[in-house]
Amino acid sequence: MSVNIAAYKLNEHIDVLIRTLDKGQCIGLPTETVYGLAADATNGEAVAGIFEMKDRPRFNPLICHVDGLAMARKHGKFNPIAETLANTFWPGPLTLVLPIQPASNIHDLVTANLSSVGLRCPKGIAGQIIAAFGRPLAAPSANKSGKLSPSRAEHVADTFKETDLLIVDDGPCEVGLESTIVKIADDVITILRQGSITAEMIEACTKVIPAFPESSKIEAPCMIKSHNAPNAEIILESKAPPHDVAYLGFGSYGSQLPNKNVLNLSATGSLREAAANLYDYLQKLDKTAVSAIHVAPVPHTGLGLAINDRLNRAAAPRNS
Ligand code: TXA
Ligand code: MG
């Protein structure tokens, strides 16, 4: 059975959390983006445990979470662009994929034997836990591979209810979408996954226009199309849903519908609110066991780009 620990009682529980990590076991870790399934990134057996719990393919590398630049520099090679990005956005929802330091003791399973490592410094109490542990934590989102990401501790507890898992419960995640992932190679910035740190924000501080990889070329498994899939079929850009389906509204779309299976991502049309509600509402509507969830149009600008990216993955054919 999984056990939730309230984040405000972190001081009381920090010793047991550190002991659990030291033993090579996983914990449920709250971050500002989504909840992670975290284990010692330097311990191969611990990392193997993450892959097993998630049913995750081993070729898909994990992000290493650090408590700041000093820890990050031991594992990734920072050029001036990477330094600028870390100084501007850390702690925060940005993952930097950098060449790995030859002396790094991060286990090969974490990087799937690539010559790069994904580094992220999360906001909030995750940073305190990593600092107390003193080593990076490998942490993918705490869902089964291919399923919806968890934005609340209850989602994690529900997925891993058969498992002994300590979950630190810090309430709903502030952002609700996974971090933006950028790869830095010399002076080239490539956005591997869109998130709440947008291309414009990255360009504004680095003066480099980020590239997007060609969609035909999978650079990271996070670019695989079907991802974050609910059980129901997802129909996008739907303005007038039939009565027998669930509807995920946005702004004025959905506010007038009589259907009981209707949730509105943000009645006021706020993209931030919509991002924070997205996974929770998709999970709630999916639990109603409807055959399809229709989704209102969400603007394709700013944070809306990352929201539409996740919706497209949820809607993609499941075997792609
Ligand atoms: O917001 C987040 O990033 C959350 C929280 C828990 O921090 N984590 C997360 O992890 O979304 P995950 O494993 O679900 O997604 C990480 C993605 C993977 O799809 C992987 O392909 C990519 O990051 N990745 C990790 N290391 C990489 C590397 N060295 N090169 C390219 N892609 C990498
Ligand atoms: Mg994930």
C-alpha cells in the first residue's frame, strides 16, 4: 500500500525518506510540474526499480534532478548558453540536456548509455529533499509508461496502490505540465519537449532562436507521438460535442452544456489554469468510462502550445 506524507511535515519525515532512498527504493516526489517517481541516480538497482515500476522501456533515458548548479556541474558540461538558461530559469520547469561529464557517477541506465544527460533543478520541497540526500535523483513522471502524468499525490497513490511507496504530498502541482526539455550542443538550442518555459522566453535570455527537431526524426523518446494516453478516445478542437461523450471545455466552450461529464479547464480562458487542471481533468473524465472525451479548442499560443502538444499525444493513435 502506498503511504502519503504531508509536505508540511517534511522535517519529521526527512530521515525516513533519506533512508528509503539510501536503500535503493523509490519515493513519490512532488515538483512544480508533475509528481515524479524518484530514486538515487547513482545506484543502478534503484534506477532499475523505476523502470520496473513504470513498465518503461530501457531505451528511454531519465531526467536527473539536482538541488542547484554546483551539483549539476558535476554531471553535465555547461557552456555559456547552458549557464545563462540555468541562471535564468532554475529552480524551475526547464530540463537541460548536456554532454555528460566523464567523471559523473550517474548510472548508465539513467542516460540509456547516451553521451548526454538531462538535468533539472525543480522548485519547492523536491530541492530540499535532494539537498538532504546529497546526490541527484532520477525521476520520470510517476505514471505507468504511456499513461497520463500525475499532477496530484492521489494520482500517484492510485497508480501504485499495490506497492509500498512513500509519496510526499504537496498538493496539486503549480504548473501541471512536464518541464520544457532543451538540448544544448555548442551554440545550438533544440527544444525536445515544449513546456511552460516557451521558445520566446529562451530566445529572450540567450539571444539564440531555438530549433525544433524535424518531426520525422525522433531525438528523444518524449517525442514519440502516443503518450499520456487516457483510455477513452480523444477528439480535439470540438465545439459541439454529442450528448453521450465527456467534454473538456475551455473558456466559453462547455459553459452552457447540460452534460454531467463536463469539466472546464478554465472558464476565464486562463492558459495557466488550464495547464494546471489538464491531467487531473482528463483522469476524472476518463474514470467516467465514456468511450470518448471531446476537447474544446485551446489557443495555439504561449503556454497553449505545450497544452496542445500534450493533447495531441493523448489523441494520437496508440500504436504510433
Ligand atoms: O517535469 C518533468 O520533467 C517531470 C518531473 C518529474 O521532473 N519529469 C518527466 O520525466 O517528465 P519523464 O521521464 O516522464 O520525461 C523525460 C523525458 C524522456 O521522455 C526522455 O526521453 C527525455 O526526457 N530525456 C531524458 N534524458 C535525455 C537525454 N539525455 N537526451 C534526450 N532526451 C532525454
Ligand atoms: Mg512522463
